[in-house]
Amino acid sequence: MNAIVRRAVRSALEGKLGAAKFVLDRVCGKARDAPAEAAPLDLDLPTLRIAGACAAAIDRIAAAVTAGTVETTAAKLLLKVVQARLEAIEVQDLESRLTELECVAKERGSQGPAQLTSSAPLTRGPGSSGSGL
């Protein structure tokens, strides 16, 4: 096998195109066909600023697929974009809620962290009374 590969490499270096193609195909893999030029989609999607707009976009994409105006591969890509945007909206929402909670906690900061939490123990020891959950 090594002798065959050495011979193919030597032939490629000597300028034999068939051998060069063989070596490159084995080393780099065969070249993929160039992707087709994508045509613009005739699909009106809302601006994805809120979760409700993302839901509306998903509905429109589904309707376009069932009507046959959008191919399933394009629809999958669009759905991934909508899903990514929805996740970003959720993260922004959580971030703003966390910031608000931190501001409230800072306002109550004079009470100290021990006063903000419950004084009841989270778990019971082996000798304590209780239901023993």
C-alpha cells in the first residue's frame, strides 16, 4: 500500500494530473459540489423583539411549508434562527429580572444576608423530631 501511495505522489510531482487528483482526493477528501445560489424567500416575518413575535414567525413558517412556498430545508434554518432569537430574548428577560432583584437586595442591604434568608434549617439531623422526609 505504501509503495502505491509513493508511486502516486511521485507521478503527481512529475506533473501527471490524474495522479495529482488521486493524491489530493485521498489526502484532502473529494471536493463538494458548490451550494446552489439561494433565492430570496417570499415570506414576511415579524421583527423578532418579543416572544410573541417569535411565536407568530413560527406560525408563518409552518404555514409557508404546508402551502409549499418554502422548502423544508429553508424552514429548518429559519426555525433555528427564530429559536436562537427566542433564547436571546429569554436571557435578556432573566438578566433584567436578576438585575431588579439585585437592586432590591441592595436596598435591603442594611439588613444583612442572614436576615434576608429563612432561619429554619433546610435539613433535619438524625436525632431531630419531624416526619423524616
